[in-house]
Amino acid sequence: MIHEFKDITHDLRVDADAVVVGSGAGGAVMAYCLARGGKSVILLEEGSYIHPEEFYRDQWSAMKQLYRDNGMRAMTGNLIIPTCQARCVGGSTTINSAICFRLPDDVLEEWIEKEALVDIDPDIMKIKFDEIEEFLNISPDPDDVQGNNNLLLKEACEAAGIKAAAFNRNTRDCKGCGLCMSGCPEGAKLSMDLSYVPASVEKGAELYTDCRVEELIVQHGKAVGVIGHFLHPETLKPQNRLEVRAKAVVLACGTMGTPVLLQKNRIANSSGMVGKNLVNHTGTGMIGIFPEPVNAWDGVNQGYSCDVFRKDGFIIEVFWAPPDVIGIRLSGFGLHHKRMMSKLKYMAGWGVMIRGTSTGSVKARSRGWSPVIHYHLNRHDARLQQKAMKIIADLFFAAGAIEINPGIHGLPLEITEPRDTRLIAEHNIKPTDLAPIGNHPMGTCRMSEYKEHGVVDSHGETHDIKNLFISDASIFPNAPGVNPQETIMALSAMFADYILTRI
């Protein structure tokens, strides 16, 4: 059953085998697996249940509807780096580009060795990946919905003698409308709100939306429940109280939300690592101008990538966004910027996502629930982005671009000669020369068998409090170098198997 704000008229007390806080990639899969296992499950989501026909098609309205802090959230340090998380049923799966990567075996083996993880290995993960991919129809979209932006990268890589491939995505009958960041209006993206959440409800789970969890109930060293309040969907003012008592409490509030909840409750932090070790797949984009229209808004917004450089620390990915977002990200001002925007239909957008070494932190504020996010982009990561940007520039020209907009401070706003891409490689780059985006925040409640080094163990259970589990990207030991949502789901399914033996 689904309980929305309009259905709640008084304070509630509910009992269940498990309560799961957050309905994104981790929480939705956890709720489904536990309910499928015959357990009574309460799934709590702070945001509302927005259906495909209710999604806005303009980005700014969508950000107010679906994004935390109206989409204005940013990490601060030596740079101001935008980072986005969702506030709705389905979490960030509702607003992402549906990209699904399996966790590479070499990364998993690195995690196992570094953090002494147990009961996790590539063979077990493969079983979970297989199940998830079948459930979500994870597969490449056909070229007839990819659009020119994606196919140009494919052509460029072929010309350069390197491999590009269509992303595996959790979609069915994608029409290539390019509106993934606003929530798919066609219902073709099998985000959690259209897949695991309704499936968990069919298995008997109870979903409560518009409910912010504020207190974790701990007795005798064990988590036994949560307390929260229902929020008015428009004013966000708290109204009726909800208390859930359960044998297992699972936090899946995301890399930002989970540490804030633990910090507010002053628990599970004997290691001192709650909120520390924030990592990202920091991304930087580049625009190429072509002689013929590209119409990059036509087709999958992120459909192709080149991952041959993954072990070097980066993946090249196509990107696109609505014109207002592209306009903000373009370099230059005044007449130059106006002239660039006049070329919008001739633009293609490709970028880099790095597996870097920079770290940061997430800290709860004394008032409110939006965190203070600190992140320092180091020179190593800036150079890694620089290396990738040189390759991207060369790929643009290989595909027939007549001009690129490198977006790197200290370089020309435009490069029109292929030989001049050397300027990118020769530039004495500093982190502040870039305008990156904080993709996929992870790591703030690290998984490790070393109690002094991590917040949870190999089964997602906190070292300090029994029956308190975490199942989101905050548990990643470091950045895996690939889009994380499928890994979050697989780990969540594994943790659910363990929890089923405990409750």
C-alpha cells in the first residue's frame, strides 16, 4: 500500500520486520528483496511520488519539483562544484541518465584487499548483477534513438581506432526524448519509482511518502526503529508524527543524507569517519561545433561512451542538457556567449568522468537538513581531466568539428585548428582552471572490516550499532570509476540476503 501526505490525518505508530529509509537505488532494491523474502517492510521517502505525466519538461521547474535544494546544491573548497541529488520517490534514479555499469572485478578486488571485506566476491556479485539486469531490462538502446550527439562520438572513436559503445541503460522502449534529467515523461526509464518500488509494494511493503526521518531509536546497542514527520509537499512544514518500530533499520538516504542523519543523532561514529572520505567522479565537459546541425537535444542525452581509458582513470561520455543548463556551463560572457548560444543546434557535448584521488566531507548543520559539503579538487585530478580533455578535443576534430570550446581558463575560448589541441596538453593546469561537476558522490560511511577505518562492515551493518544497516553509495570505499547505480543495487541485494537471516 502507498500512503501519501494527503492520506495522513493523525500521528502514526507502525511495527514491521524492517524499516528502509530512502527509495533510491539502494532503498528500493532493499525493500523489494526483504518483502520478497516474506518480511513486513516499511519504506519511507522524504519526497513525493511524482508520476511521469506530472514531470515538467523545462529544467528549472523540474529542479524545483525533483531536486534537493532546488538543484542549487554545491560542494565548496578551492572551487564551487555543483552536485545534484533528488528528493522524490525513486531518488536520484529518477533524474539520472539510466546508465548502468557493473562494478569492475579489479575494483572489487581492490576494495576486498584494502578493506578486508568478506562474503563479497566477483562470482556473488555476478549473480546479483544478472538478476538486476533482467529485472530492469538493462541493455544498450538502439542507434535509431541515440541521436547525432552520440553517433558522432561513435564515428570519432572509429576514426581514431578506439572503441566506443552504447551504454547499458535501465530503459524499455526509450524514444530518445533527451529529458532524463527532468524525469522521463514517457515512463521509459525504469527508475526505482517505476520498477522496484511498485514491485516491493506488490510484495506487501508499505510505502510512506513525504516523510522525513529525524530520529533513530537505539536501545541496548541495537537499532529498533525511527521517528519522523510528514512534510507538506509545498511548504515542507512538518505535520503529523510517524514512529516505526522494526527489527532492522536500513538507511539508504544517499551519500549526503545518511551521514547527516547519523551526525544529527550522534551515533555510529566511533571511527570518526561518518561524513569523511567524500569522493566523486568529477566531470568536465567540452563543446564541439559542427558544420551541419547536430540537434543534440534529439536522442538519448547520454547514450555512448568510450571506456578504453578506464584503467588510466577516466571514461569519456556523451552529455547533453537543456539549453538553459548548457548556457550556464559555456565559457565566455557578453557578445561571445551570445554568439556561442546562437550555434546551439550545431553543438555536440562530450565530457570526461574521472576516478580521482580528491576527497572531501559532509557535515550536518545545526539547523536544517541540507549539509555543508566541502571538497578540494587536487592537482592530480586536474591533470587527469586535462589528459582526457586533450583526447576529447582530438576526437571532436576527427569527427569533423570545425571548432571546439575547451572551457579551460587560460586557454583560448575557441580552438579552430586541430593542431592547436596541443595547447590543452601543454597548459600548466591548476584545479581552478576547470569548471567541473560533482558526479556520483560516494564514500561518506565507508565499508570496511577495520572498525577504526569504516562505518559499516561487509554486510552493511554499522560497527557500533547492531541491526542498523546502510545501503547506498556512502558505503563505497572509494570511487569505482564507473557510474555507480547498478553497484548500489547489487550490494543492497546482497545485504538483504544477510538481513533475511537475522530477522
